Amino acid sequence: MPLVRVDMHNTLASKREEISAAIHKGLVEGLPMSPDDLFQIFRTHELGELVYAKTFPHAERTDIIYIQILLAKIYQPEDKQRMYRRVVDELKAVGIKPYDILIALTENAGSDWFAPEKVG
């Protein structure tokens, strides 16, 4: 059950729904996970509130979207690499330049999650 946090400038707020769908599609296509496993938090920021290097490492950024993914430690490295590529490809289709994307993944154990199951 990935939990995705997205920080972006408010100039992209009108694309929030498209960005959300792109990230989720990339996760579903990149990882063996259910399409109905959707948990995202979006935070928009005024210009200047997100600080980033425009050229590190060898990049040409004009903006930034920070994507933090909290994920149970059940996926193989190749799954995660495929997921990164798929997320970037999907965001690129929405008009987000790959250099403007920064994805950080944090893993934890399945016992670190609680989501109630269907009752009754």
C-alpha cells in the first residue's frame, strides 16, 4: 500500500488530477500492486517555497515536483526501477519534464501499516 506525498508549486494545481493519475498509473504498471490501492497527499506551494538545485546532477530544471513514496519493503530493486521509469514516463505525457521530477522512496515493514479491512 504505497502512500504518496507530492509537493509542487501552485502553478501546477490545475494539473493535479492528471498528475495524480499519472503517478498512480506508473505505480500500478511498475509494481505488482492493485489498481484500487490509491493513497496520495498533495501539497501546493507558492513560487520560491520549494528550494532545489537547477543543475544537480547534470539536470536542467525549470521547476520541481517532489514525490515521496512510503512503501512496504516487499518489492525487488528491479520492480522499483521499473516503477520510477513508468512514473516519469506518465508524468512526461502530462507535460512534466523528467528533470523536474525528484522521487524519494522510503520502505518499512508490513507491520508498520494499519488499514482496517472490510468489517461484516
